[in-house]
Amino acid sequence: MRIGILGGTGPAGSALAARLASVGFDVVIGSRSKYRAMEAVDHILERWPDRRLPVEAADNGGAADADLIVIATPWDGATQTAVSVEGHLRGKVVISMANALTRIGKEFQPLVPPRGSVAASVQAAVPRCMVAAALHHVPAKELGDLDHTIDTDVLICSDHRAATDATAELVAKMPNMRPLDAGGLSQATPIESFTAVLLELNFRYKTRVAVRFTGIGDDPAIPAASASAAAKELVDGGAGAPAADPPAG
Ligand SMILES: NC(=O)c1ccc[n+]([C@@H]2O[C@H](COP(=O)([O-])OP(=O)(O)OC[C@H]3O[C@@H](n4cnc5c(N)ncnc54)[C@H](OP(=O)(O)O)[C@@H]3O)[C@@H](O)[C@H]2O)c1
């Protein structure tokens, strides 16, 4: 399965590209400039020369040709970027990991984008794709360090069952990362804005935190309700989106 990352030249997108490639996905790093994408690919391959990571470079349009798309741009470029490749996104799962934040002095503050979240803005602007909000709280530096795993939960929300399921399958392939189905896309508002809290913790405790929830069970399995055959096919090698697309619930 090919995963395209729009804005994949930044710390978050490059780290995700390396991590996904390390667990067997073919990854296309996208950029507004293919040259910058090639530099990002070179950087990954030079850092991990012995791993033969399947990562390639493209402009954002080329990356959007992949089977599943991740938006890893700053929040205020996410919707415009999705719209710019709209024709490639139809019927596909699109993961939005962008957080709408600003820094005022030393304080991180959440912003409220149109529709309440970046993910909902993207979904409204490109209604024929299936947006899942996920990966907002995974620190890029640790994600990109392939010598170590990250112990973390990944909250996923979407109005499309197939998008939640495909995202959960993808997250579960990364060691020690547990996907959690957090409900419909309206939950993207608190999920995105909670990132400001994590950044405050990082600042105050001079660290980089990750999120783990207790009370759900120790076995880091995908929730049974989320393990649809359609999502498995999408992640394990099928192309295109499942035909059935009931809302998640
Ligand atoms: N950094 C983290 O630890 C982390 C963790 C989880 C989630 N996130 C979220 O992931 C997203 C990316 O984070 P990042 O730190 O990698 O961000 P970044 O470095 O600021 O941006 C990523 C890439 O987006 C492209 N870009 C910049 N401005 C753009 C615009 N106006 N329109 C379209 N593309 C634009 C650039 O690529 P080109 O110039 O090559 O096109 C840039 O390299 C953010 O929304 C962030 O909140 C970050």
C-alpha cells in the first residue's frame, strides 16, 4: 500500500514517512516543491542507510496519487493543500494530523479553525474524501527515531467508519502505538486543541510527552468494532476506498 504525505518535508511528515516505511509501507513524501521532497527523502535515506526504506519524492499532487493520504502541513495550509489536489482525493481516506495552535509569548494556545477543527475544515472543503483526524499528539522527533519505539495511544475520529478503520490498521502496524476510536469528527476539536496542553507540559517539564490512557485494557489491540475487513484490505494491499461508507458511530 502506498501512503502519500502532503507537506511531508517538515519534521512531522518526514518522521511519519520514515516510521511508516520502516514497517513496510511504500511512502511518497509530497511537497509544494518536488526538489524539497527529494531533499527530505535523501535525508531519511542518509540517516538510515541500512534499512532500505521505501520512500520516494513527489510534488503534493504526486503524493496525493497514493492509496491513503496524510496531511502534514501547518494548520493554516491544510485545507488549501487538500483542495489543490482534490481530484486525487476522491473516495480515499485522508488523515489530518494538523493542529491549529499559536504561541503567544511562552504560552501555546489553541485556535478554532472554521468548522471547529482543521480536520473538519478539510472534510467540508473536500467532501468526497473520507477524513480521519489522527496522530496529533505523537512527537515528531521520537516518531522519526527508528531505533526506538514510542509507547503511545493515538486518538482517531472520523465521520466515516472506513476512515477510522483504515487509520487504526495503519497505526497498529507501528510498534507500541495503540489506535483508539474516539468517535465522530466533532471530536477533532478537543483532540487538536489538547495538543496545546502537551506542548505546555513539554515546556514546563523539559521533555516530550506522549499520551497513554488507562482503563481500556493492556492489550494494544484495535477495538473489535473497528477491525473491518474493508479497512484491512485497504491497508494490507487493496487499492481504492471500500464501496460501503456508513458513518462511524
Ligand atoms: N512536529 C510535531 O511534533 C507534530 C506532531 C504531531 C502533529 N504535528 C502537526 O503536523 C503538522 C506538520 O508539522 P511540522 O512541524 O512538520 O510543520 P512544518 O514543518 O511547519 O510544515 C510541514 C511542511 O508543510 C509545508 N507547508 C508549510 N506551509 C505551508 C502552507 N501554507 N501550505 C501548504 N504547505 C505548507 C512545508 O513543505 P513544502 O514547503 O515542502 O511544501 C513544510 O515543510 C502541523 O500541523 C503540526 O501541528 C506536528
